[in-house]
Amino acid sequence: MLRAIVLALAALAISLRMAGFPRIDRLHSSTWQILPALATCWALGEAVRCCGGRWNLYHAGVVILLWADLMILTLAIVLCIYP
């Protein structure tokens, strides 16, 4: 589970930095954004492995992490095609 969290957060940080983040006026697209997107897909796979069969609070936390990973993946894809 920790590996999924670290992968997702690292992909988010790298994706934002590759897009020129602290300077909002310098946002640009990059084809290299596919690398953080692939890392986020890997994090999604790691998080799915942690899902159990029964519903409990741990499973709820994993589902929330999956939603966060999907948002990071969407951000990386949007920054990849942003003009």
C-alpha cells in the first residue's frame, strides 16, 4: 500500500514539475508527461492488489486511494495535451 501511495505522489510531483508548475504563466504541454501517467497506472495496479474481498474501512481507504490515482492520471493526461 505504501508503494502505491509513494508512486502516486511522486508521479504527481513529477508531472506538475514537468509542466512548469510553480510558474502558472509557464504551463506547457510535454510528451514526457506519459512517464508520470505510466507511473500512476502502476500505482493503480499496486492499489488494486490491496483490495480485499470483504468491505471494511481498509477497503474504503483503498477505494479513496484509487479515486486519487485516477485524478492524478487525468491531470497527467491533460497536461500532456494542454496547448
